[in-house]
Amino acid sequence: MEKQQNAGMSILVKISGLSSFFVLMAIMAFAFISIFSMNSMSLKTAFIMAENKIRGDIVSFHYMIDHEYGTLSLTDGTLMGGGGGG
């Protein structure tokens, strides 16, 4: 009688241990996927922000130069200002 009870308990322990293991593995897999996704999204966001910042800086610089010196052009290797002088 005691042997049957121990056998039933042994199977129950094995099933619960195996179930716990698979649940733990699933949680670890989802954690890894979410960390990888967050890292990837953060990197993409940083690149987009840097690109927009550089574009804004270029437009601001162009506006500042245009306001200060007029339209600049390069003629025969000489930088010409808005008034035509070099």
C-alpha cells in the first residue's frame, strides 16, 4: 500500500517539476525577446533623433549664413558672397 502511495507521489513530483521547468523556460524566453526588442527600438530611436538633430542644425546654419552673408556660391574655386565679392 505504501509503495503505491510513494509511486503516485513520485509521478506528481516529476510532473510538477517538469511543469515548473517549462514555465521558467517560457518566462526566460519572453524576457530575452523583450530585452532584445527594447534595445533594438532604443537604438532606432536614437538614430532617428540624431538624424533629425543634424538636419535641423544644417538648416539653422544655412539660415544663419544666408542672413549674415547672403547667398554664397563657389566660382572658380573662390567663395563669393551675396554682393559678388570674394
